[in-house]
Amino acid sequence: MPGGIVEDLQGAAMRDLPTISVIATSLAVLGFAQVLAGNAAAAPVPAAQGGAAQPSTGKPLTFEAASVKPAAPLGEGTPTADGKIITKKAATKKGGQPSGGPGTSDPGRIYYPWMSLKQLLMKAYDVENHQIVGPGWLPTERFDIVATMPAGATQEQLREMLRNLLAERFLLKVHRETKDLPIFALVVGKNGPKLKESADVPPKEGPIPRPSGPQKVGADGFPEMPDLADRVGIFFAGGGAARFRVIFQRQTMQDLAEELPTRFLPGFGPLVSRPVKDETGLKGKYDFTLTFGPEGALRATASSQPETSPLPDIYAAIQSQLGLKLEPKNGPVELIVVDHAERTPTGN
């Protein structure tokens, strides 16, 4: 199966919408697609609270107008390991991805199609998938949200408005808990890191040049990448069946720690199964690449693919290619626990 490439530019839009990732219908598509994700101390909070503190306005922040409706089915599709559905219709339908909000070309409006309540909670509380605890339908029931907001609204104000909307339409009640749970500590290996520090030059701006004509596949089975020197972002390439490559440009170890549990591979789930805490002590920005396969297994490739060799799994790749290591341990994880939520939102 030919490889596909997903460009995942970091920034407010991507970090605030970590939950939808359309992989250009599948890894078989060549080209680019910009993706604009023990002991408990419980603290009950209203559903509309959370995130960074804001100056009090005397009344809750709300959208100027909002529509919340159950989403219509998108058609035939295959559920991925994280519960998302990737279909041709979802990938190619105009406006089929979350859009709008502060920092975008449409700052006064948000359009969130085909979103689960779990995804909306992740957006509203600025947390990751593993930090949401609630009923089993949270990641499966889908909704369409369109809302407008006052001019000049910030990302944190958008989150507060979204929390208030979920509390109103889903009668949502949540509380926070901090628990000691299994995590990974990202540490430097015994022989030291194998990382190249990013050049101290201004990053390149503008779109990345697209290949002209059919995309070429290299001898290693991966598509030939464009020149990413001095670019900023995380870039994903699929090199056939169960062969993956992630290129990090000008990224910190904290960026790597955040990416590992939140990057979902179609059909396989997240890169790693636990939250990751950066304990490397490395403070710079680096350019590095991870090439790996799930559990080191090489699956059958299409006959047009070059002969390829088995790849290490993500854990071995981090150690051999980066000189780092993921050490299992227990650590505090903040959770958003859903105490109550209606499955069907109230009318608009």
C-alpha cells in the first residue's frame, strides 16, 4: 500500500482541536492534508468551570447563538481504535473538519461537525483523551455544533463558553480528581541523547511545496518527503502497511511527551498507552525522526512496494533512534470525571 503524508502543524488551532484527525481518507492516499490531540483527591466543580482563571464578568460567558444537534451518519466507514470513523465522505466533504474560533480566519464562529461529547470535553477543559472519565457512550455519540461569539474572544473565553454550552444543553455535571495512575517517564538513555539541536535561524514561512506528479516512494518503502529544513511542526508519513514515520522539526521534549499518547495510528490506537511526563532535563528545540511499526511486526505490503525490513516498535525506536527511554511508573494525573450528562441535547 503506498504511503500517505499528513502535515500536522503545531499551533493554537491544532492543539485546541486534538480530537479530529482526518488522514486524507487513508494512508493509501498520496499527498498532504493539514490537520487544523491509587489515592484520589476529588474536587467537585460546576461543569462550566475549569482551565485558566479569568477576570469575573459578573455573569457566565456564553455564545451569542449556538446550535447543538445529533449528527447525521456519515455513511459507510471503519471505526479506528480510538472510536473515530474515517470515511471518504468525512475526508472530502467541504467543511467536514472542525474550523473557526480565535486565531483562525473565522474568529467569530466555530463549526464542530461529527464531534463526540468526549471530544467536546477535551476541547472545553483543555485536556487529553485519557483524562476524561465517564459513561461508555461519550466517545461514540456524535454531534454537530455551530456557534457565534463576540469579536475579540480569546481561546480561554471560547473554552468557558463551550463549558457553559455543554452544561446547558447536556445538563453536564463534572468534578476533578487527581489520581496516581500508570504513566511513562521520558528519560535520557544510558549512552546519552541522539538528538540534533535545531538551527538558530528564522523558521521558513509559507506553504510546503507539494510534489509535482505522482509521489515517489523511496527504497525504504516511505514516500519521499519535501524539504522540511527550518520548518516548524510535526509531520507524519505512512510507508505502507503498518510502517510509520514521524518527523519532528523544532520541537521540544515536552512536545514529544505530549505527542506520544495523543497521536492515533489508524487501526492501531495511540503511539503509547499511557500519559508521558518529560523527565529528560533537555530544554532545547530539536529536529529528529522516529521510524517504527506496531509491536515491531511487518505486515504484508502491496506488490508495488519495494522490499522492506521489519521495524522496531515505538518504544525500541525511541531508545535506538533518539537515545531516550520510556520508563513505566506511577504519577499524578488530573481527571475530568463526568457525573451526569444527557445523551440527547436539549433543543436549540
